[in-house]
Amino acid sequence: MSSEFELIARYFARPAGNAELGVGDDCALLRPTPGALLAVSTDMLVAGRHFFADADPARLGHKALAVNLSDLAAMGATPRWALLALALPAVDEAWLADFSRGFHALGERFGISLVGGDTTRGPLNLCVTVLGEIAARPLRRDAARLGDEIWVSGELGGAALGLAHLRGECRLGEPEAAACLARLHAPEPRVALGRRLAGLPRVAAIDISDGLLADLGHMLERSALGAELELARLPAPPALRRDDALARHCLLAGGDDYELCFTAPAGDHAAVLAAGDAAGVPVSCVGRVVAGRNLRVLDAGGAVLAIKARGYDHFID
Ligand code: ADP
Ligand code: MG
């Protein structure tokens, strides 16, 4: 049986990378780029709440880091360092090997170094902290203004449809199921897009973790404005290109997509499209910011849809 320190050394300690000093001392030592803003965020994944306890560990390692990188993306930050606090019910070396492989593989792709953390025994719980740097303009939630266009990256609703498929609430064909489950289990943080958007004059952004209406709602709240969205313009994966209650739910209130929702002045329309092109991610203009505090969704005929659930809230069932 390995000790805590052997486990850390085997699965988590890596060369310090871009850190002055990484895993192994009382603190990591980091040297931020002079003049850059430091962006810091933390996200906790709890078994039974955010994932199934028997979830594939490599994908879990990916997802635990991906959801944090998505927060950096939504701020326009470049990922630099991460910390990982783990509670494990027992030492399962096969699980740790797969989990750490998924975690490090994604980290290496984004040039992020794991510089520290904590490992204890307890109910399975993963807490990742990320640090990134912003040289340009941070994508603050309160930066939306009247008349701005509202955009989303990629496609919406795939992760929620994958979850509905797992729960037996719908039946997907093989290729569609695989695509939606990949969205659910292995989200791709939109880091390159966030960095490009931070180069534009004024962009407000949030990442979509709890559903478009809920997360756009947070941005509008901070900006003290309302919005009109056009349902027909929401980018959907092939499996969702139909008009029924499940499709609407997944598009408007489905969580876990980790796409970016952002606003920009209409005069920057072409620059936003160019940012999407340069980042290799499609971006779709889906509505506009309006006066007042209401978030309205219009159907193809321009009628206002009645919306029940806005999205996921941990304290409201
Ligand atoms: P301390 O007793 O000072 O909290 P620990 O024994 O918890 O130190 O950790 C020893 C070293 O290993 C520290 O540098 C810590 O940051 C690092 N560490 C512990 N757990 C992890 C982990 N899961 N991933 C990365 N680094 C870790
Ligand atoms: Mg400790």
C-alpha cells in the first residue's frame, strides 16, 4: 500500500514547468508576467452531484480541469498554473493512474502546470484551482451595453441531450449518442476564443455551465439589462435540430456545454466573426441586449415563448 506522499509523487508531481517551484514544498512559487492581471478561479466536483461515482476516471480528470479552464476562457485569460485538492474514499491506484492521465493530458495541451494541491481520505470530491494571466481586457460579466449583440460559441444542448440519453429520457442513434456523451464527459474549454475576444474593445462573457438562460441571466443581472434571443438562431448539434420540448429544454436550459456566451457592440460583428475563425470555433449571433430586465426568447414567428426552467441551480430543486 502506497503512502500519501508516494501517491502524490507518482501521479501528481511533474517537473515544475512554468513555475519557479512546483509540487513538494510548503507552497508553490510562481512568477507572474510583469504587468499581467492574475485571473484565479476554483471549482469543486462532487460525486453524486456533478458526476457518477463510477464515472470513467480519465474523463473525470479531463473534466475536472476543463471546467476550470472554461472559467479562465470566459475571462479571456491564458491558463498558467493549477492546484488540485482531492478527497478519495480509498487508494485505488488504477483509478489514480487514469484520473491523473486525463488531467495531465489536458493540462499539457494548454501549457498549464500542476503546482500543488492536497490529498486526503474522504467521500470522492475533486477541487481544482486555476491561475491564468490576462494581458489584454478581461471579459467581465458587467460589460454588456444596450444594443450589443449576443453571441454563443460552438453548439448548445449536446451535453444535456447526452445526459437525457443516459437517463433513458430519449433514445439517440449510435453516432449521435457518442457525440453528445463526448460533450457531456469531455468538454473542450474555449480558451483560444476567450483570448481573442479579450483583444476586442469591449466584450462581456460567461461560460455556459448551468444553461444558456441561467448564465446569460447572470451576465444581464450584472450589466442591469435585458435581452431578446431568437430560438431559431441558437446553434444546435444535428440530434437537436427539431422543434420539441426536449430540444428547447436542452438548448435553453441544458448545462455542461462549457461554450462561451458573450456580448459585443454591433459595430464589432465582423471582428467577432474573425475572432471565432482565428480560434477555430464557430460563433453565432443569437440575439441582442435590450432595455429593462427581462430575458425573452422569440420563436421563428417572433412570438415570445413561455419559459419555465432557466437552468440549473444547486439550491432550488
Ligand atoms: P502540507 O502538509 O504542507 O499541506 P502535503 O503533504 O499536503 O503538504 O503535500 C505535499 C506536497 O504535495 C505539497 O507541495 C502539495 O502542494 C502537493 N500535493 C498534495 N496533493 C497534491 C495533489 N493531489 N496534486 C498536486 N500536488 C499535491
Ligand atoms: Mg496538505
